Amino acid sequence: MNLLHGVGDFFSLDIGTNSMRIVQLSGSSQHGWTLQKFSYVPIDQKLTQDSSDLGKKRLGEAILGAVEQAGIKTKNVAVGLPAGKTFTSIVETETLPEKELRKTFKYEMDKYVPMSLSDAKADYVILGPSPNDPAKTEVLISSVAKDYAESVMEMIEKTGLNIIAMEPEPLAMARALAIQGAIDGTMIVDLGENSADLVVYFKNQPRLVRSIPGGFNVFVKAVANGLNVREDQARQFILKFGLDESQVEGQVFKILNTHLDNFASELAKSVRFFQTKYIGGKIGGIVLSGYANTIPLFSEFIEAKTNVSTMKGNPWQFVRMTKEQQRVLMDVANEFAVAIGLSERSND
């Protein structure tokens, strides 16, 4: 099992908090991708949080149902790992011939992984020369607790599927949403149910990866308490009216304002960190995904607070689809960033 590398014919599996996404693509990053198979299956949040043997069995059955619904035949699957369960960092090391660097770095991993290597599954990718110092090479390191990784593998492989790769969700998400060839850095932000994943891409490589605690669920609870309504109603208010101060007397915006300020402050902090680390580098744009892509006026708010051009991301930007596929996916298309990014993995 490789944490970051994957090859051959496979499909991707993204198990979210409230839904499951499956994607199989054909093609390549050089010639573009074509959507072959997909499925979107809503799931109960309690199921994804149930770590009992029965809970794992039921989740496995749900996965098989989604695979069958998609019409996928291959057993090979690439799986996303939640940011909260992984550690990802970019480090600098002395530039050496690649073969020598790989040999050296293999024995230096313990310096960078925040747990004993005997308790972790870890992998790395050599990104190339540091944008700051050509005498240094940047390396992306990712690790996950062995117990958690093996639990996921056991649950999925009991269904008869074969895991060929596991990858942190932020890296997969950013692959699908990155603006290729951008001169300046691009910050990609995915607002999920319980946290927000943030990746800065610069010179076609990830240079900063972090997770911000407190996702869309925090907004929902705040509005539910502030308006004294059920959480499902609060969710509808946010997704329908968003940050429009002319709606419901601006109450939704007023309630969320403090949380939104804190969220924007975290983004601004990451902008400053990146621009301090990479001399001469700057963030040229922010790309939004997940709930950040669906809350009305969210992008305008973030742009005003960060002074960085902000746009809604399109995870399908490199994928060809039929009109029928577009029609079926219309309401949930923006939720597929991780699944698409996993499927766009290179065999290189």
C-alpha cells in the first residue's frame, strides 16, 4: 500500500460526512480526462462515525452499493483520507541526485513525522528545487496513524475491493481545483461539514497544507441558536440566503459575522505565512470549494476581507462529460473535488 502513489486502472472513493462519491475517469493529465462512471450516495452521518464491527460492515455494504450503482467493474480503488486523520508538511532538504536523495530521505523520515514510524504509515514526494533556494529541494511528507489506516483498509478490503492508494483529501481536492500554469500562488479552500481544508499551490506544486477546525456545522448551529430554529431549517436559511443582508432582515449575516471574520482571518494568516516563506511570491487568487462554493455571497465576503481575488472552483475543469452526465450531476457537482482529484492521479 502506498500513501501517495497509485497506478493502473482504478476508481476513486470519497467517503464524506453525509454522502459518498465515486468516480472513474479515462485519459491523462496531458490529454485531458473523460468521465466514465460515477455515483453519488447520501449516507447517514451516524454510519460514518460508527467504528463498531457492525457499523463497518454496514458502511462496506454501502460502498459496494455505490460501486454497483456506478457500474464499475474494476476492484482497484484509491481512497481519500480526512485531513484530521493525516499529517502533511513540506520540508526542505539538501539537494542531491534523486537516487541518493531518496535513499537518504528514507532514513530521515522520523525527523518530520509527529509520531513513531512504527506507529505510522508515511510516504513522501520530491517536489523539486525550492523556489527560495535552488540548493535546497522541497519534499512533501504525509503520514497517517497505522491503526487508522489499517482499519480503513480492513473495512474496504472485506468488500472484495483492492486499495491501491490512500491520499490525504486536501491534496486530492487541490489537484482537481488548481489553476494550472498560474504565475502566482493559488489558495484552494474547501469548507466541509466539520473543518476547512486549505492548500496553497505555487509553480504547480502544493507549498502549504493545513486544516482549519470548525466547518459548516458551526455556522448551522450558530444560526439555529440565534434564530431559535431547528438545525435543518438553519441549514436551509444559510444555503438559500447566505450572506445577503437584504434577506430575513440580515439576521443570518449578523449571526455568522463573527465566525466569518475568524474564518477570513485564518485565510489571511495563511496568505501572510506563504508570502513570508517564499520571498517574492504572492497569492494571486483564492479558489473556493464545498460549502464555500454554495453559500450565496461567500466569495465576495472572502475577497473583501483578504483583498485577494476570490472565485468559485470547478472540480470538473479538466473532465469531459456528456450532457446527460451534466444533468444528473447538476445539484451535487461541486461536492466531487476530492473524488475527481483522486481519479486524476498520475501513473508517473
